[in-house]
Amino acid sequence: MKVSAILEKLGTNLSAVVNMLIKQIITTEGIPFEVKMGRLVFSAEEAVNVVRTTMAFEDMDLTEEDVRMLYAYKKGEVLGDDLCWEILGGAKQRMPDELYGCSNSSVL
């Protein structure tokens, strides 16, 4: 089993890792790492281009400040909701709240 071989090289085994995980779940009251399903990983430049293209479909421009904030988000320096509200903030007058797309969880 590939996992067993990797863990053996690390000086541990599956049972010990499962025990560590259980302790961390209890300590953090959550899964101690990000869980994703089939999410593509984009470079910062690719992510900015995806956002730029998506906004262009809505006749919205991405400013240089927006691009700066997207790079900051990609580096983990700003939260997704903060970024979403800031970038879409100028569009609020044109969009009903239910179409705004920002919530209490990360959307970008």
C-alpha cells in the first residue's frame, strides 16, 4: 500500500496518523486541513484572468486595485468575502442582493 510506504519513510504508521488526526479534530473542533473536491488549482495569473473574464461577461471591469487584491487573496493576505464585497461593491446598485454572490463563507 502506497500510504503505508510513505508513512514508514516518515517514521510513523497509519494508526498513529489516524490518532493524530482525531486529536487535532478534537482540539480544533474541525478538520485541521482544507478539504476539496475536484477543485482546479490556478496560478495567481490564471485566477485573475478567470475573474477578469467572468466580470467581462457582466460588462464589469477589473481595476488595477481589484487585481492587487486578487493577488493578495491568492497569497492568503485577504479573506474571500472581503475581496468579493470590495470588488463587487461598485456593482451593488445594479444587482439585487440575492444575486450579489457574497456571503459569510468564502466564495472565490
